[in-house]
Amino acid sequence: MNIYLDFEKPLQNLELKIEELKRLTDTDGSVDIKEEISRLEKKAGKLKKEIFDKLSPWQETQIARHPERPYTLDYINEIVQDFEELHGDRKFSDDPSIVGGFGRIEEQPFLIIGHQKGRGTKDRITRNFGQPHPEGYRKALRLMKLAERFHKPVLTLVDTPGAFPGIGSEKRGQSEAIATNLMHMSKLKTSIISVIIGEGGSGGAIALAVADRLLMLDHSIYSVISPEGCAAILWHKDGEVGKEEYAKAAEALKLTSRDLLRYGVIDRIIKEPLGGAHRDYRATAESIKKAVLESYNEIRIKPIEQLVEERYAKFRQLGQFSEIE
């Protein structure tokens, strides 16, 4: 790992010192500093646990956006066999910010669809930083209809700051594409499992997350708006908006996995390795695989009509409100 967040700086100093001592041991066999390395590793482990046991919602947001965090294709490479990517919405073009195709997870066929942010500058530009155009959502819906036709379950991996708000996207019907996905996913006659693996931003996220089971990685976020967007709306008139306002907004939005589980928005939290998913891709992928297969085994036995009714009712019942005379 090369990138540390601001609140990880004390941990960074310790881990860099440990790496330096290990290199010294490798280059000079006459120096025995194993005891010192062991002592520092225990200290670093304790410090890491202290930091990650008391993360604020804003710090959770930073982890969810970590540039080294695994993306959809990373998880597909780890847990999916014989993945065959499919392209195009058959109307306008292919959108690389959403990838989708059929593959197997422990011999169980799935249609896997997910946002892809991209690695490196060139790839991120190609993937539009994980912000889909309407053709991306139309491609996703086309593939989900294909899964429905062949009675294959759908797995979606959600990781987007939001749908792309550019003029071209609006001209091509961004809002309509998202709304159409919501409508068709709510009555799709096959099982749907969604996992929030990083950012779950606004309609761009929920357009792939109308599911029978909605899961979240421990340090992912899911919200109607980003903390920055919320802070700009609420406090920009009072002067410059910065980290203090972002932290207040993140707290108010209740966007963490613990908050959303408590409010009944999601069904399950998937634990990440200590320090975040970016510290151990394989362990995180295995945790996702286990949770997905367990969730699928819970819902596969239900008649499809019952599953669709429960899915629709689940989303109709979300939220609380009170009437004021």
C-alpha cells in the first residue's frame, strides 16, 4: 500500500519504519532485529485497531473512495470463473463505466454487473471515473433482461459517485434511463443481490441496487448525495465550505453501513480486513463471495412471484415520515 489517508499518518510512520527494518535484515544478515520488528508490528496492529474502531462518517467516506480500493473487475478476477463480458446497449454505444457479463461463482452461474472507476489516469478517463452515461444503465438493463430470460441470478457491485451529469447524458435521457432501471428491476423475475463495494452515490447507485438482498462492505457508503454536495447546499452562503462542513454533512446523512443496517435500508454488512479492503483484495473478495452465496441460498428457494412481491414491498416501506397539520 502506497497511499495513506490523513488520519492514518501515525500508522504510516510505524509501518514505514517496519519496512525499513525488514529491508535492513534482508541486506545484512549479520543484524538480528527480529525482536524489534515484532515489537513494532504489535504496536502497529494495536494502533490500527484503535484508529479503525472509532472512524467518523467522513473518515469512512475517505476509505470508501481510497484510490487503491478494489473495484468491480478486481473482485471478478478473484472470485468469478469463466467471466465473459458483454458490451453495448444496442441503441447508442458501449459505456465502459459499467461492466457486465456472465460467469460462475463456485459453479453457480450469475450475471455480474458493476461500476468500474478505472486505474491510472488513462483508464479513469476511459471509465469516466465510474460515472455512467444513460447507455451504461441501458446496457445493464439489457443484460438483466437476458438473465431473466435464462433464469440466471443477478449480482451487482455498486461503486459510483453518481450518474454523469453532463449535457450529453441529459440529452440522451439520463433520468429516464435510471427511472426505467428502477421500474424494471423492481419486477425482474429472477433473484437480484447487490453489494455496495465503495461509494453508493444517489440515483447512479440505486439504478443497480433494487435488489432482494442489499449488502455493504464495512467501509463503504450509500447516500442520496455526497457530503460535499450536501455541505455546499446547506452552508455555501456562510462562506467557504471545507472539511469541517463535509464532516458535519457526513454525520447528518447517516451514510455508513452501520447506520443503514440500523435503519433497515440494507440487509447485511460484510466485514473488511483491518485497515480497509485495499489492504487485502483476496480476503475481501472471499468475504463477498461467502456473503453473496449465503444470500442467494436464502432467496433461491422462494417462488419467483413471492420474491418479486417482497422486493417491491421492501422498497415501498423504506423511510419514515410524519404528517403535520
